[in-house]
Amino acid sequence: MDIKRAKEEIKNSIQAYLAKDEFGEYKIPAVRQRPVLLMGAPGIGKTAVMEQVARECGVALVSYSITHHTRQSAIGLPFISHKEYGGKEYAVTEYTMSEIIASVYDKMEQTGLKEGILFIDEINCASETLAPAMLQFLQCKTFGAHKVPDGWLIAAAGNPPEYNKSVREFDVVTLDRVKKIDVEPNFTVWKEYAYKQGIHGAITSYLEIRKNHFYAMETTVDGKRFVTARGWEDLSTILKVYEEMNLPVDEGLVYQYLQHRKIAKDFANYLDLYKKYRTDYRVDDILRGEYTKQAVAKLQEAPFDERLSVMGLLLSRLSENFQKAYEADLMVTGLHGVLLELKERFASPYCKETPWENIFTALLEERETAFNRERKAGLLEKTAERARLKELERLNFFMAEGKKAGCREKEDAFEVVKGLFAAEAELREETIDAASEMLDNAFAFLEETFGAGQEMVIFITELTTNYYSVKFISENGSDKYYRYNQELLFDEKQKTILQDIEKAKTELDLLF
């Protein structure tokens, strides 16, 4: 199955394993909670999906690569203790707590989360001395003498033998105690993730044209040639930083991440074209509604690959602005919650004699503590984390402005804070309005260039795939999106009906 389906399977497992009966006992006892074993090619997102699952389920995550461990660190170190049996004292060998199990308890202390996922990567590549311990871990949920705490799902990942010479095959006894999920690379599924992670637009546009270059694993006389989802994501990160710093990007840099010479060269050439299209078509001008008739005519005559690339440029810029609007909305919503809490505390009779600065400081510290706890637990995705950081920065600014204004009474301080909040809310509205205007301008350009052709179908489909565009449109609306989406859905239904009619006719002809 693809990684998206695997993610749903893991989420369902967690929800089922953590479900409790009326007595507070787990409905599925620990002995029946099979570990999840993800098997798939390298770099397709097995580790990333565990992070997403933990965040979305609100549980902690402890992740280890077992290839970095020795038997001693995984099992614990031996020590001599003394015990009495039958009235006689004996020296007995015991073991210190496993580093891995200790990390689970550390995570529980740091985050306050008592339930979570213990994820062991590359589990079938453990050293020869550690292999029996891995089997015991999967079968009995223990490392040495120490058990994984109740409420913690065990998940593991490994690569099939064709990708790794160090792989050890699991026996039937072990496989009969796990939920084995085979995962395969899928570009369509990865694209949804790519939009949410803000993967560089050149990469998503290129892979839309060259889907067969998304994942490659070949063995040649010169060694392995490969491209993975991890490689594309890491390349995206370095490309963005290089562009910000005006550093040159060439085939050599691309090959460091895409270790397949042909694909690296092809993408490097495409990247040059992508930059050229951005200049030639003046994408930012299009989104400002300032495009020219020459740009329309040029794109109408362009080959299909070029049309896709320009739409990719438009979608990338739109996605950036949708993400900014989402981040601004998260921040203002957080500030509004603080404002309500501050008003309540200022009016509380218990805080009558407490200076407003002390009340504000206490509330700010609570927000910082909660944020740090959630961040350590990995419960915040990237955009939410940035929004929370900005929220804390603005709250510190609000308090500094209140002091600067010389406020002594709570009422005066609250008025200052309320005014500053209103300014932030207005900035959010401006960000949303700007993104809406850009979307309308993109539609106007595509309408004039292609009408309701296949390019518009692709544009609508990509907007529907993108997490941030779906979020933005569902909350702020877009008449053109709804109109085209409805028309395109109608057309698709009509095609399906016609296909069914033709199929029925064929079957009748065969019968008679």
C-alpha cells in the first residue's frame, strides 16, 4: 500500500490500542497489541509518517535507529546484586535499564504524555549480537528485563533485502506477532505531503511532468543509482536557502541529493528553465493582475510541459500566500484566546491587588511552558510552531508597550493590549485579502489563456490537493473555484455515465 494508507492503518491501530473500557483498562490487552512493522524501500517516508501520526493522535514519540546501538546500550549493562533464597544469600547478575526504555520514561517526564509510540528504525539491520534482542522486543515488548510501559505502541521499520545487504530475514514466529505493512512509493500521495511541507515549486512541477523520476533504485556495474522522496525533500531545503543567499545551483549540487546522474542532469536543466519561465512570464505580475496580452499569447502557443511549469509557478506562489494567511490566522486566534484570559484575570477578585504586569507575566510564562512542552512532544507541525513563536513574540511586545505607555491600572493596560491586538487582526485581514486577490487574478489569467480547458482542470485539481489552498478556500471562499469545481465535477460525472452506457451497449451486442 502507499504511505498515506499505511498512515491511516497506524492511526487506527493507535486509537484501537489506546481505547479503554468502563474500568479504565485497555480494551486490547498489551499481549494482543501487535507491533506495527513497516517494510519498504529506503527514503519513502516511513520515519516521517510516524512523526505525523504521533502529532495527529496527540501522543509522544521516541524514535531510534537500531543500527546505532550495541547490545549493551539496548539491553543495559550487567551488575551484581545480592538476593536471598531459602535463607541463603546469592550474588545475582542483573541489568541496568535499557537506554531505549529509559528514553521512553524521559519523554513521559518531559512532555507529561503517558501514552506514545516507540519507533525502532532499520530493525532488520541489527547487529548479530543484537538480533535476538530485537526478536524478543517484537515478541514480548521488552528490552532485556525491562518492559515497554503500557499505553505505548511499538512500531518498527525495515528495508527489504534487495535494498540492504545487512538485512536479516524475520522468521515466521516473529512475523506471526506483528502487523506487517508493505509500503510502496507513490508520487500522488507524496505530492499532498509536499504541498504541506512547502517543497520547492520546481520539484513538484518537474515531478508532475516526470513522474517516473520520483523514485528510482537501480543496480549497475558502477554501483547503485537512486533517487528517493527523502532526497527530493532535502534538495528542496537546500535550494531554498541557496536562492535566499544568491548562491549558484548546478548539476553537481543536485547530484549530491539525487544520486542518479541522468535524473540529476535532467532536473538541473529543468531548474534553469523554471527560473527562465518565472522571469519570462513575470509570475508576480500575473498574480497582481498586471499580466500582458503577450504573456497570454506566448503561453497559448507554448508546449504542454511549459504550460505545466507556469501553472506550477503560479500554484507555488499562491501556496506560499495561503500558508502565510493560515499562519497569521493561527497567531491571531492564539492572541485572542490570551486576550480573553487576560481580561478574565484582570477582573478576578483574587487578583485585585496584583499589579497587571505580574498577571501578564504569569500568563505569558504559562503560554511559553505549554508551547515548549508541546514542541518537545512533537505535537506541533511547522506552520503551527511558527505561529506560536510569533504569538509569544507579540505578547512580549504587548507587555513592553503597556509598560512604555506608563500604565498603572489594569483597565489602562488592557486598552493598550486590545488596541495592539486590533492592529494584528487588521494585518491578518490584509494578508487574507491579498491571497484572495492573487487567487482571483490567477483564475483571470488562466481563463483568458485557456478558458475551461484541460489546464483549468489541472489547476483546480492541484488547488484541491494542496492542504493550504483547501484550508484557505474553505474558510474564505472563492466563487471561481466553486464554479469551476462544480462544472468539472459535472463533466466528470457525465463522462462516467457515458462510459457506463457504452459499456452496457457493448455487453448487449455481445449477448445478441
